[in-house]
Amino acid sequence: MGRTRRAAYDYAVACSNGKTPAVRFEDITWVIFPGTTLLLRDEHNRPIAAEGYWNVRDSTIWIVRALANHHWANAHEVMHAILGVDGHPSEPFRRCRLMADQQRP
């Protein structure tokens, strides 16, 4: 699995058009969540269901077990980390095919 995460990090860095990553691979802590959904709260304290999450405060990436070995899911969360963004700007998430709707039929 470590190789999967490293490959996802390298892909996200390469696909981000050479921007200097805000986080190095070695600085990311990975947590595989045993459930199928992470229950989070947005900035307005509204509940959100997610399958992955990057915590800006401590550079932890949480991924549900079902997606733990999926390259795109790992790379998606890494893209948040290396860009230092919570949202999903079209560039580079869509261009790099890192959105969930680009992965499922």
C-alpha cells in the first residue's frame, strides 16, 4: 500500500504543473478508516459524508478502506495537500482526472 500512496503523491505533483508542493510525502500521515463513510462537518457545522479527507492542520489524509488501494482516491487527497486547498478547483483536479464523477460510470 505504501507504494500506492507514493505513486499517488508523485502523480499529483507531476500533474499539478510542477508547482512546489505545500507538503512533502514524508510529512503526510495516512489513516485508513474502517467504515464506508467519513462523517465530517463543514465550516458552517453542517454534516458532510466523504470517502476521503485531508486535514490541513496536521497533514493527515483519511481514506475509507474501500478506496485505500485506488490510485485516483489517494492522488485526489494528495492534490488537496500539495496545493493546500480544501475545495476542488477545476485546475488541476479535473484535468488530472481526480474527481469521483470521472472514476465511476
